[in-house]
Amino acid sequence: MNATQRPASYDQKLVEYLPLVRRLVNTQNTRSPEDMIQEVMLEAVRKWHLYSDDYKFGTWMVLMVRNVISARKQLTKVKKRQAVMCSLDSGAIFNIGTPATQHDYVELSQTLARLSGTRDSDVLMRYAMGEELAVIGADYGIGKERARQLCERERGRLRRDDKRRAAA
């Protein structure tokens, strides 16, 4: 066996740890758990050469599940930021997004510098990056409505700062 061939013991461990992968994926409440399981197994097969016997195989599989879930969340965030356009003539569907300009980067940098640095600004930033209020609230031990209120309070503070700057 050369260095490019996957050892049979690795494949055997993949089969043995399939129930663990199923359990981990099913706790994530995904719409298509079977697709997620398949993605995890594919990821494990692709990265077999990175596995070392120094670690438990179960830990390796937990990392594979986390990587796939994280990648799927990132992909979902990217999809939320793009508009789906459909031409009535051709019936073709394509994604369209607007690239940021240099002015947009400057304005964003100035706004980020004006954030208060408190929990309110953390909640606002996470919400702006596409996280759901319920998830943000759960991380802080508060409800969805309270997370929304904190978000609004920080936005209001930024608006007041804008008015003061415009008046000066």
C-alpha cells in the first residue's frame, strides 16, 4: 500500500462510527439529516490523510461533523446576502450580488469604530451578520425579544450619534 491509498482500518472505523455521526447530526435539527451525514462521511474520506492515531477516532468524527455544519451555516449566510433573479423570457435562474465600493468600506469602518463595545453592539453585529435573534439570545441567556431590544437600542444610539455629527 502506498501513501495515496486509504488504509482499510480507516474505512472500518468510518463504518463503526456512523451511528455517532447520525446522533450528532440529528441533534442539529437540520432539514436533510441524511444529506448532512453523507457530507460528513465525504469530508472524512477526503481528509483521511490528516488523521493521526494519536487521537481518538470519535474525536476526529466530531470535528468532521462540526466542520460540515459550520460550512453549511456559512453557505446559508452567503445565500441570504444574494438576491435570486429569474428572467421571465428564458426561465434561467441566476444569483446576483452587488460588490461593495471603497466608499462602502470607509462607511462601514467608521460605523464599526463608533460601536459602544458593549453587549448591545455584540448583539447588533451578530444580527447584522445573519444570525437569528433566538440563537443570539440563547448565547447570552436572554430571550429573542430582549435580543431585539438590545439591537434596537444600539441602532438608536448610532442614529443619535449621526444626528449629532450632522448638526455639528
